Amino acid sequence: MRPWPRRSSAILFKKFHTHPACLSNSGRTIGEVIKDVARIRNIGISAHIDSGKTTLTERLLFYTGQVDEIHEVKGKDGVGAKMDFMELERQRGITIQSAATYVMWKDVNINIIDTPGHVDFTVEVERALRVLDGAVLVLCGVGGVQSQTLTVNRQMKRYNVPCIAFINKLDRQGANPLRVVSQLRSKLNHNAALLQLPIGLEENLEGVVDLIRMRALYFREPQGLTVVEEEIPENLLDLAREKRQEMIEHIAEADETLGEIFLEEREPTEKDLITFLYKASLHSSDAWLRPEEQGMVDFLPNPSEVTNIGLDNKDG
């Protein structure tokens, strides 16, 4: 057995490693191919049942222009979510079989596998994680870490799949994202930290504070297509500063360079934080919470940055 670069690019890179001077059929250099691979993300979305995995995927498709309308998993229009392609899935409102799609975000191609959350179909999650380079762990803002969350977390660790976490359903009664972060640390042993702080909760949810840029982002219409950037509200400023400092401390635990900046009491830049977060997620299973497409690009690896173990048939 020997390590190969991960997934679909394995054969391509094996060829290049064997013949360093070779070119692809299109005449491109190795460096050009690697640069193209850097614009790819192979991502899975996993969670406990009814946490909103398929709903999240539906929003990603809509916000990136892949679909023209949003349809709910069990919506009144009876259409159902795009990713629920089986009739039984539409009837029951659950995902039974993993479904693949892709979106373009800026110049990055994000391949997405939407996996089941029901315990009876956990083998589907196992199969998907074998071919993924990163994952989004979806958690319910009310239920937090639940039984199948524990199973999915073990599966991610088994295959060394780095993840970012998405806390969903913050508009539901009883939503508490800070409690969910605490559960990520205590129940899943993640070095978890918020990257965004919600502005309001339940029926008062208006937007989020980006703790990296320290700006407030408001969603001004029901489908969230219009995002307005403003100063952080005065009543949230102290909490935002506290959570940003907490975020920096947690990143510093995973990266010595940021730890030195932290000890020297210097303020890391936005670019510093994104770089250190990326390195931390690449080399550990820590959960960083940022609910948007940019988080997949900024904090999850491309196929050339992760390794896997492959069997060489010639070696038996």
C-alpha cells in the first residue's frame, strides 16, 4: 500500500509523478493542471436526520444560479427539493440515497454530495466520505449534537475528512448557537469556534456578524438574495469582540505562527485569519462555523492537498 493524491485526480497525478516531464493531451504543463485542480472542491453535506442538509443544498443551488426557484423538502407546492430524486424521498421528506450535484462559486467548481441523515442509511454516508476531500457538518440550532451527528463525526475522523460546521434553523424557537458550539467541544471533542455571530434569533433573526472582517451582514428580503453590509450594532459589539478573540485563541491552539502573533498581542489581519483557518482545517478535524459558499472555498482543501491510501494491484 502507498499514499496517492486523493480521489479522482489519483490516476492523473500518478502518471505525472512517474513521468515528471510529461504533458497532458492538451499540451498543458503539470503546474497548469495543478492550478486547475486548486479550483475544485469535492464536498459532502452530512448531519443528523432533519437538520436541514437537503435544504442547505437547495439554497446553494439557488444562490449560485443553478436553479431558478427554491422548493422545500416537503413544501406546499408538492414539487420537493431538487436533490430528492426518488419518489419515496419526496413522499417521506428524507434523503435515502446520496445525490451529487455541483455549483460554481466565483471561479471555483464545488462538487457536492448530499448524504442521508437517517441511521438506516448510514452506509451511504460511509461510501461518500471515502471519495470526499472535505465536508460540511450541519447541526440543528435547537437540537444541537444528536445521535447521528456522533456517528457522522466518527466517520469523518475515520477517513480524515476535514469539516466546517453549519448551524441551521436559527429562526426556530429555542435556537441557541452558543450551546451548539459548546456541544461540538464537549461531545465531539472539536476545537470549535464561531466565525459568524447571528444578529437576533428565532423570529428576530436579521443577519450575521462576520467575525473575521468585523462587519454586519443583513438579509433584506425573504430569500436572502439582497445582502447589505453595515457597521456592527452597538448592542452586539462587545459580544462580537469577545467571540472574535475566542476564535483567534482557538485558531492559535492549532497553529504556532498565529500563537506567536497572539502572544505578542499583535492584531492578525483578515488574510492572516483565513490562511491560518485553512491550515487548521486541512490538518485536523476541528470544526469552524461559517455558513456560506465562501467557507467551502476558503477553509476546505482541493483534491491535490489531501492524501489517501490506495491499493496497488501489482503488489497484491
